[in-house]
Amino acid sequence: MAGSAELRLYNTLTREKTVFAPIDRDNVRMYVCGPTVYDFAHIGNARPVIVFDVLFRLLRHVYGADKVVYARNITDVDDKINARALRDYPGLPLNEAIRRVTEKTETQFLDDARALGCLEPTHQPRATENIGGMIEIIEKLLANGHAYQAEGEVLFDTRSMRDYGQLSKRNLDEQQAGARIAVDAHKKNPGDFVLWKLSSHNEPGWESPWGRGRPGWHIECSAMSQRYVGEVFDIHGGGLDLIFPHHENEIAQSRCAHGTEVMANVWMHNGFLQVEGRKMSKSEGNFVTIYELLHTEKFGGRTWPGEVLRLAMLMTHYREPIDFSIKRLEEAERLLAKWPAVDAGNAEPDAAVLAALADDLNTVAAVQALHALAQGGDPSVFAASAALLGVLPEKTEVDEAVALDIDRRVAARLELLKAKNFAEADKLRDELLAEGVQLKDGKDAVSGERVTTWELKR
């Protein structure tokens, strides 16, 4: 990185933070596991979307926007989708019901990602558009002895891979099957996982050499990553919960099918998320979707702007657990209200912000450096730096009725100051600040009287 530190990333595979060296500087490639579109994305799902958007922005800055490829998949074939379709549309043919579920939830996910300030990935492939690629990989695994057929299924033979378990550091002899793997008698080993399974007449299916069926979960990402970023690529990302079994099994399938030593050179995983200090769950009553945060008053009795949600996420390092709280959202909102809405022009990002992001996406230090810039740095440099984090405040057109209401309250505050009722004046100022209204006190050049101007920061 010109004029700053080298880009260093923590690699889950090696458990080390090392200098990032792309396979091809003119074709830097990243694949990130996207949503399974059976329900609206919850706030925990937002974390990898935001984290890897920051990395995408940083890579584009370092190597050039036209030299970075970012693929994030859409899983639109899954047993959870089938179950949701049957629940929500019981009177429709299953395929039609599935289409309605996946189209609705995918559209909402993409809307949510935009509201969170995320750039569109280069590719957003759907699993159902890549069934042929999955079949080809399974055929290779069968041909080279890494897979077998049993009771209508095609399964991966984990014992056939000498170093299976490198990513999760699990010993195969001690390994228990993962969350989506059924331990059945027809398996050679408990850890063997499904590549292809037969579909009944009322389940979605595709024709294959092994009969009409559908893919296992893991094979989907192996096929899509191969198609859009190659057999071996630079960075694979996702949440910490995907290390095992999903990413471990992706590696096994891809390496054994293609005869490669690695699938991706760098594996990155974001930490878990709690809500107000508790694990998020529907039974706890603290399960909240991105849509609900943006559009309803479920969390904290109000709606929250997308830029506030984004900044609140970035105020914790991506590998650390995060406690998503109303207090943290309010803190992010106050910070955003203090930042100027300016244009970057041709300015370059600040060296301190770049250095922080180059240190394994240290967004905590980057936000601190950005805030220091906002207090007295070059406005254009601030804007260029904020754009790297995707938190550049936007200039907002104010509705006439809103402007009149703000003018009224600003005038009321001036009267309170004249009456020396400083407590109430400060209270009114804080209320306006919480709404993104920044007040600037001064004196009239002619009369010398106190005057107050205001600016909407978001």
C-alpha cells in the first residue's frame, strides 16, 4: 500500500496475522457466504455483510476498483426453504411456494444491504443457477475415490482426505457430525456429509446421474466459488459459526475435486453477536431483523438509520464478539451527528485511517482516526476516509415542515438562554443533536446579539 503499512489479515487457517499477497494483483478475488433466503436477515447476518464490504472497499482502494472481484452467494435451495414454503403457502404447488419465499426474502436482503451502505458485490450467484457445476464436482469426487453412493445419497468420504480438519483443527477420530449432518448407518464414517440427495415427488429436484435430487449445503459454495473466483482464490469469508462444518467441508470438496493444496489462501471469520448481553433468540424475545431495526419501533422504541447500524458494528473489531445494544446505537448516532457532510473531491484517505484498516481491518482505530479528522482535519480528506468505511454522512434535503419545526425549537432555545435557563436550553440542544441537527452559536456582526444556525448532519 503506497504511503502506508502493508495490508495484514488474520488467517483462520494458520491462526496468524500475515501480509496479504494476492495471487494476481490485477485480479484479486474474494468469496463470502451469503444468506439462505427463507426468512428476513437478522442483525447478526448484517455483520459479515458490513465487515466484508469494508474489506471490498479497502481492496478496491489498494489494487484498483476494476481489479477486485467479490462474489457473495444466495442460497435458494435448502430444506429450511422447503419447510417455510409449506408453512406460508400451503395451498400452492411447492415450486411456486418456494419461488415466492425466496424472491421475497432475497429482495428484502438486497434492500437491507443497500440501506446498510454496502456496495453491490461483483457477482451475486444463486445456488439454483449453478446445479450443473455442483454435479460436475460430485462426478469428479466419485471418480477419484473421495465420494460414494449409499441409499440414494452421494456422500463425501472424510477418511479419504489425509488432512481433513485443518481449518477447524478438529481430530477426525474425535469428530462429531455438524449441525446439518444426519448420522446414519449407511455412512462409512460419522463425519461423512451429503453431496447429493434424492428428492421426493413434492420436493424440488434436478435430474442427475444419481436420479432426481438436490444438492447438499456445502457443495453449493464449492461450485459457485469455482465458477466466479476460481479453483484457488485469495480470500474466503463468513461468520465464525461457518468454520465447521460448512467451510471445512467446502475445503474438502474443492481440494479433492481439483487436486489443489488450498481452496483459498486466506480465511476470515467475523465474531458472534449478542443483543443487550444475551444470545439472540426468538425464545428470549430479543430476535430482531435488519428490516425491523430500519422500519419498525421494535428495538428501543424507535427506528434506526442504516448508517447508525453500520457504524455501531464497526465500533467493535470484526473478530471480537459484539454486544449489540441501544446504548451502542445511541453512541454511534451521536458520533455521526458530529461529522460533516462534505465531498471528497480528488482527496486521498488519511494515512492513519488507512493504516488502521491495513492492520486486519481495525475499524475501531479507523473510526477513532476518522473522528479526529472531523474535529479539525481537511474536510475532503475526512470525506475520502469516511468513504473507505462506508460511513460518509450524506447531505440531506430538509422538508419545509421539518425545517420550520427546527427553526421554532432553535428560537425557543435562544429564549431559554436569554432567560439563563441553561439546563432546559441544553436539553433542547441535546434533543436536536439526537435527531442529527447540529447547532452553531455565534454573534450577529452588526447587532452583536446571540444567533444560532443549524445544519442537518444525516
